Amino acid sequence: MVRATDEKEAQKLREDAKLLDEAGCFGIVLEKIPAKLAAQVTLDVKAPTIGIGAGSEVDGQVLVLHDMLGINIDFSPRFLRRYHNLHEEITHAVVAYIDDVKAKRFPNEKEQY
């Protein structure tokens, strides 16, 4: 669920970000908020802002490695971009390994002492 879509919650987020910044926070993560709000918070604070589903106008981005590589296919929020489909490759490798173990093809003579 996208947060801070109403003005009251958006104002509270801006105030909290300023308080964190004034307290010396080294960075602020902005997750699943409107891109315009994330851009405004980024302008309002000195600390770097890191976005995850918060648009491109933040100082940095988070994309979880397992999601980016397509290892986890059960999670598909709008902000996720998959750069590869390792789920399929890993599944094929695990099935081949199981088949080889069951058929006594693994380990072979060169793979043992």
C-alpha cells in the first residue's frame, strides 16, 4: 500500500524527515510513497534519501538482489524491475542435481576421493 497519499500523512512524513535530519541521521529511506513527496523530502533535508518505490528524484535507490535477479518470483510490487530470471535457471539446476543423485551419477569417480 502506498503511504502518505493524503496531505496529513504527507505533512507528518516531511516533519519526521526534517527531525531525523536535524538529529544528524546519516540517511533516510523512503519506501512506497508518491514520487513528488519523495522529491520534496529530498530537497528539504541534507541527509541522503534512498528510495524504494519512491521515484527517481531521491539520492539513491534500493532494489533487493533476489528480486532484481528474479530468484523470488512470488513478490511483484510495481517498483520491482527484474533484470534476469534466475528462478528458472536455479529450478532447472536443482532438478538436475536431484536426478543425478537419485541415479547415482553424482558424485562420479572424478568427484570423490
